[in-house]
Amino acid sequence: MDLPTSEDLRERRNELGLTQSDLAERADVSQPLIARIEGGDVDPRLSTLRRIVNALQEAEGGLLHARELMHSPVVSVEPDESVRETTELMDTKGYSQLPVIRDGAPLGLISMSSIRQQADENVGDLPVADVMSESTTTVEPAETIADIESSLDHNDAVLVKEDSEIVGIITEADIARKKSEANSPE
């Protein structure tokens, strides 16, 4: 990932017709901090830089959030379902992975690759809990694409949670689809 330089930030701000005060307000930082960053006097923390870049992207109309990226409704399985039933569901729906959820709480993911990696020749008889990966990340619907992509660097999918309910799922394919839609001519 290439981080923007102070000159890059100033150029983007000027191209958008934003003042330093406008950008500061959008990024929830002070105007003097924007001036110091653009002047090269200070190196901002990564979290501050992310807020500034997100504010610029939002001003360009290009900042995507989880709610625009997610696939909904979420098809999921319970940890005590059989792997055989789960693979049949995955085949029927055309999914390569499914979240494992019990009582509304995400427990992990089961994927075709995790099923294939099982040495047990009777893998279809096993419960999903024995085959699933136990790590999963949840985000709020307002989470930005940059944070989602960062989570996808370490997870096969990200679940979108709103008011303690799983309302969506995001995979690399969802991000690639949305980016190709944005780049295709109308």
C-alpha cells in the first residue's frame, strides 16, 4: 500500500476545491494539523492519515462502506450441522464458504478448501464445528472499504453486524465486483 505524500494530499484537496478548514471538518481533525501535514512539518499517525484520505474519497464520491459492499441476506450454518449437509447447501447456493452462526453469534467460517484439507475420509459425517476456521471478523455497516480490505488480508470473509444481528457478508469477490462496476464505462 502506497501512502500519500503531503504533496499528494494538498493536490487532491485543491482538485476537489476544498479548503484546509473544509477537509479538517470532514476528517474531524484541526485545520492547523492539515496545514502542518501538507507543509511536511509533521508525519500524521496512520489513523489520522486514514481519516483524511477517507474524507477526500468521500468528497470525490468514491468512498465505499460495508453496506454498499455486503451480500445480504446471509446464508449460514450451525456448528452441529453435518459437513455433508453444508456442502450440499454450498453447492446449491453456489458459495465457496459460509459463516457458522449459533444464536446470532458468529463462530467462524467453513469453506470448501477447509473441507478438502481434512484427512478424514468420512469428513461428510463430521459436524461443521470440527472443520470450520474459528476466526471471523465483524464490522459495522458504516465501516470503510480500506478497513474491510485490511480485515480481508487476514480472513476469508468479513461479517457485517448491525444491532447485534449479522446482516451481511463481504468477500474479496464482493470488493472486486464493486470496483469493476465503478471502473466500467456506462
